[in-house]
Amino acid sequence: MATSPTDPTDRTDPGGQLRRRWHDAVTALRDAGAAASGAAPDASPDPAPYADNLLKRWAEPQRRYHTTDHLAAVLDRIDELAAYAAEPDVVRLAAWFHDAVYRPDRSENEERSAALAERALPELGIGAEHTAEVARLVRLTVTHDPAEGDGNGEVLCDADLAVLAGAPEQYAAYAAAVREEFGFVPDEAFRAGRADVLRQLLALPRLFRTPEGYDRWERLARRNLGTELDLLTS
């Protein structure tokens, strides 16, 4: 994974809060790996340049919804749901990578994002088991349909979908940002494709799999999705 020095004019992480969260998750998994193996932590690379690289990806100009604001929101929701995850720091790293590669005109974003994690995390000193789990979770965001009992997957998917349960004006802003990302798609084709996505989500038995996510967000998210679908198809 190519890295670069921190740009002092960078605006992707005001106050450095996201960088600190990245550092904490990476360090926690390194320490966990060392403890499990009985070895002292090695001199792995500084996590900071990797955070810089990822944040620049999240700030690319083609993004309107899949931005650093979305990353921060997903990390916030993971913190709220962390008790349901077997490995919360693995889930946090999966959040960093889940849209790290994002081109609206391509369909393999999740696979490319997972492959990026598979390259970068071993360089950072993250063990093979945790790296594989991060990549699996990133690929799971294709369907947002974790298996029953998959606590890590349930937390990541719930955190990623929590935007669907925003207040009406927040949901409208989210939907508008998604449309902007697909501005190259003609209106009729976008309406048809977006309607298909909404129907697939509404067909899931549950949008939110953790008990807290379901209680907090399920009803409102379904209402928002149904309203958008009606607007697209009326």
C-alpha cells in the first residue's frame, strides 16, 4: 500500500480524530496478536501514513456520500454497537476499508477494497487471522446480509446501514448525495437501478441484525426506504 507523508494542508480529518481512532485500532490488534503468540510486539511500521492514504481515498472528488463523514458515522455506530461484536477493533478496521476503493462506475469496489486490506494490514503487523476477518467483513458489505450469529458482520452491516434511519431531511440529503455520485447515469436508468437496490433491502427479513440496531433503526429505515421507492416509481 503506497503511503505518503502527512500533508499539513489536508482537510480530511479536522483535529486528527479519525487518525487517532485508526492508530488505536491498529495498536490494539497488534498487541492482541503479540499476546496470543507470546511474543513481544515487533517494530511494525508507523500506522499514521496508512491513515493518511486511506483518508485521501475517502476524500476523492468523485465521492458525495461515501466520504470521510460517512466513515466517521460508521465508526461512531460501531462504538455504540461494540458489545455485540466478537472483535470490535477488527470491525473498526473493516469500516476503514469497506469503501476505501470507490468508483461509482464500477461494480467491484468491495472486492478491490478487501484486496487493499489484504495488502496493507500484513505490512502494518496485523496477523493473518485478523487480516482475513477484515477482508471478509468488507466483502460482506456487498449484500449486508450476515449469517445468524456473525456478531462482527452484524455490527459492521448495522453501522453501515444506520444512515437509512435518519430523520426525513437527513435521509433526503443522503439520497441526494447518492444521486450526485451517479450523476453520469441518466435519470430513467438511475431510477430503475436505485429502485432495485431499495427493493432488495426491503426484502431482507431484517435490515438490522443486532438487537439494539433493530430496536433503534428498523422501523424508521423501512419507512424511509418505502418513501423513496414510492417517489422513484410514481
